[in-house]
Amino acid sequence: MEILGIDIGGSGIKGAPVNTQTGELLAERFRVPTPDSAKPQPMAKRVAEIAAHFGWKGLIGCGFPTPLRAGVALTAANIHSSWIGTDVPKLFNKATDLPVVVINDADAAGLAEMRFGAGRGREKGVVLMLTLGTGIGSAIFIDGRLLPNTEFGHLKIRGKDAEWRASDAARQRKDLTWEQYGKRLNEVLQTLEGLLWPDLIIIGGGISKDYQRFFPYIKVQAEIVPAQMQNLAGIVGAALAAEMQMGS
């Protein structure tokens, strides 16, 4: 099936048509900047711009940076507060005049990794994925099934959100060495391990390409691996979510 996958991030909104059977992009990825305000209408216009770029006339899957219940945004930690209570797929459908399925962005990345990447073949046990970027996104799978809308980036570590201490943005903001960063991340992972006891931990986000620099400082019992889909995970996973919802 061919579905347009769109990944909404803090600095950019990226999209491409996806072959959901292979996980391959069918055209070069197209990126537009995230509006400075991060308000609903300007963001919806960007989504429509991506659809128009590809001349798209079919189903769209969209990864969105908030937990959602029946498509309605529940929080707004990294976007404008006016998103709270917004029916996101309805808004994007109106902007594009196309059917749109919306999923939490970290959940989308997790779906891609479980189908085509580091979690492939792990249908048994507990798999935890963390995406390290502007914040910390999370996705957890139990026997291959997604438990949606986890927000482990907001777990309190030393009185602050985990993402404030151990996201890639925190590393850059604090100018941390890889050892310092690895130890901070280790504290987050050990806390999560004590709560969830995953069999596998997948570390995603752009920083995962440098995993060899900070993995030596991670001391957890679970197997830990870098994500394989890299910056394509959100796009591919959003398309997979749309396929799954429309096929259910």
C-alpha cells in the first residue's frame, strides 16, 4: 500500500510517500520548517503544503508530538497550548481535503523500528524505544503490540523531567561531554528499567548515530541497541499507523 507519511518535529515537518510493505520511500523526502508559533492553523497549512508538493490524493499518516485520544490532543509540552482539545486529524483533513490518520510521533517511530528496524522479529516480551531529540519520546511494545501515548520523557529525575536532563537538546544546551551525557541517560534508563523491566531498549533520534560515544556509560540489564531507521522512522511509522487504522 502507498501512503503519504508525515513527521511533525520541533524544527521541521517532513514527508514522503511510503511503500508500507517494504518500508521504502517512493520519492525524495520533502521538508518544510515548523512554524515559529507551532499553532494549529499554521501547522495544518504546512501539512497541506507537503501533500500538495507530492500531488497527493490518497491516505495520509501523520506523526504528531503529543499524546492523542481518539485524535484529540491531550497535552502541549512542545507545541502551542492551543492544541489541547484540538481534533488533529479533523483539522488536517480540512486543510488537505484528504483522509488523515494521526499518531503520537514516538509511537510512529516505534512502529517503524518494530516492523523494519531494530525491533524486527521481537514479537515476544517487552520492547522500550526512546527517541532522543528536542525532548524524549517513548514507545513501548508488549508481545509486539503498542501501548500508545506513553510520556516517559516527563518522568521526574532529580525533580526535573527526564527530557530536561537527558534529551539531545539538553546535551547541547549544557555542552555535556559524551561521558557526562551517557551517565545522565543511564540514570533515566535505570529508573525506567526498575519500573518496566524491558527485554530490549532501542535508542532512536538523530543522536543514535553516535551511540558508540555514550553506550559505554549505560549500565542496564536489558539488551540495548541503536535504532536502524534513523530519520526515516517517523515518516514510515506514520504511514504504517494509517494502514493499520484503515485496515482495522
